[in-house]
Amino acid sequence: MSQDLRLNIILDKITDNSTLNIISIGDVGCGYGRLFEIIKERKLDNKIIYSGFDINKEMVLFCKNNKYFHKVSFKIGTFPTQNVDYVVMSGTYNLTVIKNIRIWENYIIENLKSNWNYAKKALIFNCLVDQSRKIQKNLYYTELSWIKNICEKNFGTFECIKHNMLPNDVTIIVKKLG
């Protein structure tokens, strides 16, 4: 499943590059909590302090009522409530209910900036990519050069990860200096 592959790419990047004994992750757009399920499946739940955030109240309620999620926090919101090592947004910008690309891209930029303020180590997100920026069937596709420009202008150093099994995806890691 592509969602699991996206989430595993993110987790691999975090665990491979972190020197911390305990890692805190704020999962923005957590949905039904799949990232935490993968953390548990990979037996990383003793090393990772996870918090999930979503604007969908039903998703947050589902996660809060899930008996397997008793050690983690889920809240309604678009950014973490406190600083975390890594702010993760997987698929958060893909689905849109609006058709105006300018409004959606402004939302993405402002949301990235807000979440940047809560990331101690890095901001990690993924996007659908195509030859041109567009909204098609309620899915937003960015152009790689556009998202790179946004990252350079607002945050600085970043890394793009492409995976051959996800040809229309890019994972972006924006690291804090120091």
C-alpha cells in the first residue's frame, strides 16, 4: 500500500538520522493513526513519543477511542501543541475540497511555516508531483521545482526523496541547522 510505503520512508529517515535515544514526532494530518500503528509494528513505540493531530474531529475521536493507542495523544489541530523533534505531514496536502490552486498553495505554505516553528530537528512531508501544478479529482499535484523553491525561500536546506514504487510522490525533509 502506498500510504504504508510513504510512512516507512519517513520513519526510516527519522530513525536512520537521529542520534536521540527518545524521538518525539508530531503527526499532522494523522487520520486514523496509521503512522503510530507502523511505529508499533516496527517495535519503535518505546523509542518514539508520538502525538497525532488532525482537523477531522471524527478521526481524532476514533484514535482516542482505539484501545491500542492508549499511550499516545491525539488532538484536533493543524500543528503540534508543543515542540517536537520531527513534524511529519504524510499525504496532508494531497486531498483538497477546493478547486482554487492559489488558495490551496497559500494554505500549504502557511501551514508549513506554522509547523516549522514546532520542529526542533526537521519538518518532513510528502506531496504528489506532476509536470505542472494542478488540482485534479480533488487531489493536489505540485511541481517539484515549485516546492523546492518554497522550501529554499522559507526554510533553507532540504532533501528530496523519490522512490521508484511511488513515481508521483516526493518526500521532502527540511532540517533545522545546528
